[in-house]
Amino acid sequence: MERDLRSQPAQSSKDFTGVNCQYAFDFNGDGWTDILTGPPRATLYINPKGENRRWDKYEVVTGITSEITVLRDVNGDGVPDLVYASDGAVRYATADRPTPVNPGSSTRFPSAAMRSPWHRRG
């Protein structure tokens, strides 16, 4: 059966995806690939290292107002940072990875603002 698509009225979507971006990287440095999603919030899923269980889930950045995020090494530490917009500024969050000196630390994403030529519009 042949249909003429030009005769179909355009319909805008009312359902949007809950997550716009997904990134894979070993964020906690344990040798297993983890998953970071976002926006509207950045959620980190820690790989269970082959165990038959759910991945641990952490909301690491909230208040993301940009439609997309970018994963790039902004601060030069060799670990990709999450670049996003929030509160009228371009910001980035970096993984605070456990180190041999501090093996008990958890993976967190402290945030820092970057100078930007873009200004918040009301």
C-alpha cells in the first residue's frame, strides 16, 4: 500500500526522552566502564564489576538547564569533565576519583563555573 506522506499533518511530539546524553568512562578508576547520563540531571551508574546485581546509582549534578551536555577533559587531569549550563553560566563538573593516597573516597562531581561570553536571557 502506497501512502502520500505530504497529505499527513505534521504533529509535534509531546513526549520527550528523560535523558538526552549518555557517556561511558571508568569514572571511579576501578577498571570497569561506568555510565554517566544527563540532562536534566547527571546520574552516575557504577559498574558492578561483573556481579549479578543492579548498578549503583548516584545523582551527581542537579540543576542542568542546557538541553545537552559535553564530556571533555576541561581541567587537564586526564579524566573527562561534564560541561553543562546552569544558573546562567557554562559550568563543568569533574569526577573526584579515589586515589592510592585516598582509596576510600567516593566518586563525586564538584562543580565549577567557567567564564562565558553568553549571558542569561530572561
